[in-house]
Amino acid sequence: MTDTTDILIIGAGPAGLFAGFYAGMRELTTRIIDSLPDLGGQPKVLYPKKDIYDIGGYPAITGDQLTKQLTQQLQRFKDTTTFQLNEEVLTYEQHNHVFKVTTNKNIYYAKTIIIATGNGSFHPRKIKLENDDIYQNNISYYFPNPSQLKNKTVAVCGGGDSALDTALGLAPYAKQIYLIHRRSRFRAHEYSVAQAKCKENIEWITPYIPKGVNGKADTITHLEIMHTKTKEYQLLPIDHLCMAYGFVSSLGELKKWPIDYDHSKINVTSKMETNIAGIYAIGDIATYPGKAELIATGFGEAPIAINSIKQYLNPKEHIKPIHSSHMF
């Protein structure tokens, strides 16, 4: 318990990252845990290249850019902030005002907890393909690093927003993109579909489904696809495969915690307190009368929770805003 932090934040989305920054301003130590392999949460995963228009001070900013800005902002307190990614929180116990939090990999100790999981932990929808276990280095389930696919031939499978956003995001880098969907009609937003049809290096292949991958050693060379009606097979030469079937979200083991839930949301007070002393909730997971589920709302809730925690840990402290213009 020597590595006990003041706060353990569950969720590394916008609200969680900004809460980590504001905790640093209040001189509190923080550990941020997320089930995803990267920081950024839903904006980073679901729309990394799509513009967001309702963030104060930014006429337009993509999910990827927003994550970079929040991460850069948090760097100011890198000495008092730690990250545990690709870990799912399971259970908690409380002893002598300290929470023992168990994940699928480790055990952590913290004096307080902030739940900032948004709509829950995200996991990609996966479809099993023949030989896919051999070529995992060439298969992406999240948006890949575009620079690593420069002048490569990429297959993108899926018909929703995830697939279209992936294809459009890779179009400036990849030599050739095969957009594969089991239907001729796509579920993605019409504007995204129209944009993709204007890209010369995006080839539409419908109605087909992926069946298997082939290659040499551990490198993919071909994707085997099947026509959904004629059952005809075809081999596509590719360098990389993006399985962009979207994501599923779930509260997982958090739903079993004795917290006051309203369906899939957590009821909180005006101080972002849950019904359990020392546990708070912010962002889309938190609910109260009149709540507007926006990223901007989560940004406002983060300082409220942090100031409440500051007083919880030090009852003589006054809850007051910290003005950064005086601090730095």
C-alpha cells in the first residue's frame, strides 16, 4: 500500500484525462486505468478523424487531435500521474479509508475513485477468419497508425461509420484500399459514404465477406473473400487488414458494484458524489436532473469532482476554484 494514490480514475477518455490534469492542479496524485490500449476513450476509438464541433475554443477538432491536446496538457503533471492501459477494473474493497482496486492484471490502492467510463469499456467486434491467429501483426481492430501503411494495400471490412472513417483516414496514406461489405448498401453516415466514393484509391467490393487470410511466414499477402449470393471465392492482394466492424461497450464488473445506478448511468450529487463515500462519477456515465451528455459537460464535472475530493481528503480545505493563470 506504499504506492497509494489520492485518486484512481477509471476511464482515460476526455473527462478522465481532464480530471487527471485538474487533480495535478490541486496537488493530488492520480492513477488512470483504461481497458483500451491507448488514451482517448470514445473519441479516439470511434471517430479519430471526424470533426467535433462543440468543444469550447475549437471551431473543429478531431477525436485524435483532442486526445493529443489533452495528453499534452496532462504532461505538466507527469510526475504525479500514472497510466495503466489495457486493463479492466473488476472489484474493489475498502479498508481504513483506502480502496483496494483489482483489475484483470494488478491490484492498486487509492484514497478515492472517479468513474469516468463514458458508456462503458469498449471492445472491438471481432469475426474469426481462417489463419488470422498467424497474421495478427498485419490485422488491426482499432484505427491503425496511418504512417505505417504509407503506399500499402489495405483491406477495410465493415459497413458502418467505423469502416468508412477508417477508409477515409487511411486514404491519404495507402496506395490502395479495398472497402469490403456484405451488402451493397452501407449503414454509415451518407456524408462519409459520399466522401469515400470520391476517393480514387478506395475500391468498393460488395456484397462480399472475409473468410480467411494467407501469407508467407507471419506476413499477410492475400485476403480470401466470398460473394454472399453466388458463394464465389476471390483472393485480394493486401499488405494489411482492418477489421472495422465497430465496437461494443459494457460496464462489465462495475455494474456489480453497490452503486446507485439508473439503468446504465450512475446517480450523482451536485458534487459528483455517488452513494458510496469516496467514489465519484463524471462524464457520460454520471447522471442527474438536467444532465446534457456532451464532452463539454464532462470537462465541467471534472473540477467539481476534484475539488470535492480535495475537501473529502482534507475536511478543512475550502472547495474553491484554482485559477491556472495564477498558478503557472
